[in-house]
Amino acid sequence: MFGIYCHIPYCASKCRYCSFYSKGGSGDVPQGYVDALIREIWRFEPCGSVSLRPDTLYFGGGTPSLLTPAQVCEIIDAAGCEQTAEITLEANPDTVTYEKLCAYKNAGVNRLSFGVQTANDDSLKRIGRSHDAKTARAALEAAQKAGFDNISGDVMLALPYYTSAELDATLDLLSICTHISAYILKIEPNSIFGKKPPDGLPSDDEAADFYLEAVDKLAARGYAQYEISNFAQKRRESRHNLIYWNVHDYLGIGAAAHSCMGGKRFSTPENAARFIEKPVEYVQQGVADAADYIMLKLRLTSGLSLPALKQKYGVSFTARQFTFIEQLVKNEMATFDGETLALTPRGLIVQNSVLMELL
Ligand SMILES: C[S@@+](CC[C@H](N)C(=O)[O-])C[C@H]1O[C@@H](n2cnc3c(N)ncnc32)[C@H](O)[C@@H]1O
Ligand code: SF4
């Protein structure tokens, strides 16, 4: 499996919680940026005798739905995807129309990921989203009418003054989605909230309870959890994101994009103007080693296979690590069948502490 990620660092406005690299106040994506993305794809095209032929192509942001359908078409053509490729585009509800979505579909996009976040208009305003719930509903319905049958919705949990009723209303709003990503609000230092946190934030314990409540409610609605923050109907898991978690190769192009190729990790500078100007440097950021593999596999509910870890990296757990695993199982934070260690939702929510102890 091989994937290409295209970073589109432009947004109409900057949401208060967001620390992703993107330029607020953008109404569109400069054609120079699109040309530069294609330049980078061509740069990698002759990788020896192997053509790239990605199995997945992911337009992430920023706000990829600021791309025109013609720009999306140009990039998809340049990427030369496999015929069965999953091609995802992240969309902000207030940047799409039925006509635009039909044109994305004709260009080859077959999966949409909408940033809905919540169904509560006061919450949406508080976190600085530029759309309301009605606009989100209209965008989801337009996507369905345009023929998309693989639609994901992003949800944010434990927002200021959050309630179970807000969670229920949000899941109702997303009922046509085949996939849901649910993230607990994180106050990022490098965001507007990082400088001035909002009032009404739930405590860490309350946030954990909202997460566990979301896991249960999503399961009851037919979305199986397959990763810490990701839930899908049958065979609707994100094939692209599974490439990250299964430590397969992916090429990240654009400004501030990350790649993992041949077991090495790379990133490009956070500078869209420089990216447009000339070919960028892919700076190595270390290697995908055994610790990386353990960390990523333990994000997945399918878990970490110890025989696979031994085969791939020659690493086996020590007696001390097995004792810790026993404790996790006793506390219902993990399951272990002698070969595969998998965290339960109670373990997933404290994955960082589990990893610190395990590694
Ligand atoms: C790459 S981001 C942006 C996608 C798209 N631009 C949008 O906002 O709709 C993907 C998702 O990450 C989540 N996210 C971003 N920052 C977050 C934060 N600080 N805490 C929790 N979730 C966050 C949001 O749900 C967001 O939709
Ligand atoms: S959350 Fe999405 S729309 Fe909001 S600033 Fe970040 S990338 Fe842009």
C-alpha cells in the first residue's frame, strides 16, 4: 500500500483551536501552489523503474475544498492513481455547493471528509468555525445527492460547556456519514485558544467520560472503533489513514507535509511561498523504528502482534513489559491473547501514559 498526501495550507479564516499550518483569510488556492504540487509529484514519478501509482490520495488541510474542481482534476491526473484508489478530499461545509461536489466527483474524488465538529451553533461560534449546523446539514445532504457513498464527519468532543445532548445532536446530524473521526478538544499552544483558553472547558476526567460515551454511542449507531479517534461502518475505514498507522510508505507533498518512505521520516518547511517558488527540501526527521511501530499499532483496535514485531524489528518484550501488560489486562485497559496486545477504549484514552510505561 502506498499513499500520497497533498497539504493545502489555505483557509477562509482561522479556527480558534487550530494549530495546523494554514493561511487564514484565503478565498482560494493560488494556481502557483497547484502547479508546485504537480511539480513535486513529477519529481518523484521516476522513482527508479517504479511509477508512483498510489492506492490512496488524500487532500488535507487547511481547506482543500477551496480548490476548484479543475485544480483537483489536474492534481489527480498528475498522481496517476491506481484505478481502485481511495481519493479523499477534506471539505469545510460552507465552501461547497451541490454543483461543486458533483464536479469533484467527476474529477475522481470518491470520499469526502467534512469538518462538522458539533451541531450546536453557540459552540461553533465559540470555537471560531465559519459555518452553522444548518450549513453542515445542507453540505452533507448535497454530498449524498451528488452520489458520494463514502462520507466522513469530524466531531470535536468536550468543547466548552459540552453536554451529552450536544453529542447526541451532533451524531444525529452526521447520520448519513459512513465514517466518523471524534477528537477531544486539545488546547494547542500554537493556536488562538493556546494564548487565551476559553471558559467552560470540561476537566480531563469529564473529557475522558465524553470520549467513552462517544465510543458507546457510536457503536450503538453501527460505527465500530478501529483507531483511537476513528469509527467506521463495515469496510468504510479510511484506507489512507491506515497506511500511516500500519507504517506503510506515503509521500506528503506541499508546505508542511510529512512523509514516510523506506522506513525514513521526512518533512517539508512550513512556507507556502517558498514551496511555490522552487523545489523543496525533504528534511529527514528520524526513522520509523520499533518504538514507532509499537506506538502506531497500539492506536489501532486490531492491536500489536508480538510475532510481527519480532519478525520486522527483531524486538521481543521483556519480563518487566509482560508484567505491565498483565496489569493492563487486569485493569480492563487492554486485551492480550498471548500474541496480540490491543488497548480497549479505557486504555486508548491514556495511550501516551501506557506507551511511556511500556517503552
Ligand atoms: C486537518 S483538520 C482540518 C480539516 C478541515 N480544514 C476542517 O476544519 O473542517 C482535521 C480535524 O482535526 C480536528 N482538530 C483540529 N485541531 C484540533 C484540536 N486542537 N483539538 C481537537 N481536534 C482538532 C478537527 O475535527 C478537524 O476537522
Ligand atoms: S480547523 Fe480546518 S478550517 Fe479551521 S483553521 Fe484549521 S485547517 Fe482551517
